[in-house]
Amino acid sequence: TLLNTPRRIFWRVISANSRSTRYGMEFLQWFREKHPKTPFVMLTAKTGALEFNKAKQAGANYFLMKPLLPDDLKLRLKGIIDTLAD
């Protein structure tokens, strides 16, 4: 797959965490091991502090709560990109 390509460089990653599985968190942990400096945005419907702390500990740089309207998502991502540019 594209993620297994050794020379692939990622500028940023946006991933969703599912309520029914742990795939989002597992992907974050796997990705963070291979790309420790790439900004990672986790989208989730889970609202608890425990989930937020798990994502931060696993290496998420940003944590956004779903649902997000497209315009809200656009503004928040723009803010993240602006922060990274500083």
C-alpha cells in the first residue's frame, strides 16, 4: 500500500477514530512509530478526557470532536496549518 512505500513523505495526516473499533488509535500508534515528526490530527466522536489523553499520549498533535460541519472543519484545519507554519 501507499503507507508501506519507504520513500513516502507525509506533510500531515487526518484520521478518524471509530466508536466500534480501535483502528484509529492503532493506526496513530503505527504511523507515529514510522513518522514521528508528521503532524497528526485525530477526529473522533468520543468526548471523554480519557480518549483525548490516549490520543495525545499516542502522538496526536491535534484532537477534533465530531460532528464537524465542513466549514468548521475547514476553519479548524486552517488554524492548525497556520500554527504549523509559524
